[in-house]
Amino acid sequence: MMIASKKTQQMAVSIFTELANKKREAIGRGIDVIDLSVGSPDLPPPAHVVDALVTYSKDTTKYGYTLKGIDEFHEAVGYFYKQRYGIDLNPENEILQLMGSQDGLSHLATAMIDPGDYVLVPDPGYPIYEHSVMIAGGSIYPMPLVEENGYLPKLNEIPFEVLEKTKMMILSYPGNPVTALASIEFFEEVVAFAKKYNILVVHDFAYSELVFDQHPQISFMSVEGAKEVGIEFNSLSKTFNMAGCRIGYAVGNQEALKILASFKSNIDYGIFYPIQMAAVTALTSDYTALREQVIEYEKRRDILISGLEKGGWNVPKSPATMFVWAKIPSGWTSRQFAFELIEKAGVAVVPGDAFGRQGEGYVRIALVQSPERLAQAAERIQDYLHENR
């Protein structure tokens, strides 16, 4: 009899697996399901990035192991950070290539955390934050993110006895699932807090380029002292629609990156050279496509929210990311609401409790369909709400 490890048993079946099963059942009954659950971009990468991938893939001498990030990639990340956020990075020791930011986040905890160490994790937050700590054998202290506080954690409410054992704090702004933004002032508070308690700050910046309505794009690394206490994860998945390519990076504190690099050297052999060169092309070419992408997502957001308002469901406009974080009407739990939307309206969304206790009463809706399909989804949800009030 095969028995999973205790660590694996701790992790429940992914909500995304549950949703996939619900969707499959609905489709099997002939329902046309509009999938707004998984945050996988439906838009293509810029054409010049695809061209670069095709060109370099024709070089048959580049099919061996790369072992790590090539120099051109590290320099391209440095160039991108300077151009987009005004930050200077040393390509040699302040940038580390990853197989996507989720890969890096999952490995970081194993590289840094011992049993008995605490990690401060946002609640609600992306599942890998919590699961990576569980795999490493560490302890989790959830930081509630609530609407009344702008979805920012109240650092002064964390017990001292927890802080004495805390090794790491995970943050994400623009956030997933809550879509919130953080201010420079909040990041300054985080830096001071981390210095006081000797905590590594881990900032997930995966939605750095999906910021709407002229809000500023604020990298944690832009705050004075951030490199002393933290690292920032980013990827090309959402920024350049290269999710399947699995390429990303971490920047910032040299010591933390060195530890992560040492761990990675034991478990992977680098990213395919043509993908690295396609990433170089994306990071260093004209950024017109990034602005066009923001305009497209703003349009999608507005169409969806306008449609939901017609049905009496008032949802705030997301200031960033490819998601809408919506407080559900009274009378349902998050899971009841999400599962009934699939079965009765043919629309798939993610229940908020999948991201933590504080997510109960919300759903996350991904803007990963065309404007026409989003309008159709809003109409279906309108009909469902009218029928069930």
C-alpha cells in the first residue's frame, strides 16, 4: 500500500483540481463553461518574443543543459528593472534566474526554513506561500488582510513570541487574490520592521506590470534598505504572457539569493537556452505591448464589473492584476456560490476560502477571456442572482 508523506497529507486536494472536476462534469452535461478560475493568460506573447524563440530553437548546439541563467538574461533583468522601476541591480549577485516565481517561492522555504521557524504569510494569499512552509517543516503565522485596512497586514498586532521565532515574511503587492496595492510608506514600515526583528522579507511582484488607472508601479526594491532585508520575485508569465515557458527571477539581498542558488544547483539543470533568449528579447525590447496589455485588462475589468452591477452585485474595481476580488451576496458560502455558478450558470470562479480563512465570503474572478465572453459571463451571473434571490 502506497502512503503519502505526512507533509503531503497536510495539503488538501487543490481547489483548482476540485474546480477542474466540477467543470468537466458540467461540460459532460452539455454546459458551455466560461472559465474565469485559473489565472493563465489568454493573450499571446509579443510577436518579436515568439520570433526570437523560433530563431534560437533552430540552433541545434543549444539543446544541452544551461545549468543556470546565462549572462545575457541577468543583464536583461537588470536593464528591465532600471527602465521600469528606476532600480540598479548587480547582474552578478543581485539577480537569480528561476523556473517561474512559484518554483522559486516553493524552493526558498526549503532552503531557508527549519522546523520551529515561523513564516508570516498573508491571509488570504496565494496557496504556495503556505504550502512551501508546510513542506519545509516550518510554522505559519497568518497575517489577516481585510478590506477595512486596505488589505495591508497590521504588523504591530503580531505577537512578540511569534516574532522571536520568525525567519521570513511573505508579501505580495499587487496582490493575488486581493488585487490590492501597497504604498511606499507601507514598504518603509516593512523594512524597519524586518530590520528590528531580523526577518527576511519575500515580496511576490508577479503582477508588477498589470497596474491600472495610472497607479504607480512600486517595487519593494525601490525602498531604501530593502536590499538589506529582502528579495523580490517576478516572472515573465503575466508580464509577457509566457506562463508555459516557466522562466522568472528573484532580485535583491545577495545572501538570500546565494542560499537559494545553492539549493537550486542540487535540483535543476537550468532553463532551455532558446527560452532564455526569448526572455532577453522580451525584457529589453520596446515596451509598447505592456501598455496595450494594461488597456486590454482595464477594458475587461470594466465590462465585467459593469455587467455584474446590472444584476445588483456591486464589485469594486481592481486597481491591478488580472483578477477581480469580489465579496459575494449574502446567503452562500464561498464554495457554495462558486460551485453553483459552474453548475447553474456555466461560469467558473475560485472560492475565496481557497486562499485562507479571511477569503471566506469572497470569490476571485480571472479576466482571462475576451471582453465578449466576460460580458456573457456577467449576464449569466445576473440571471443566476435574479433566480436565487
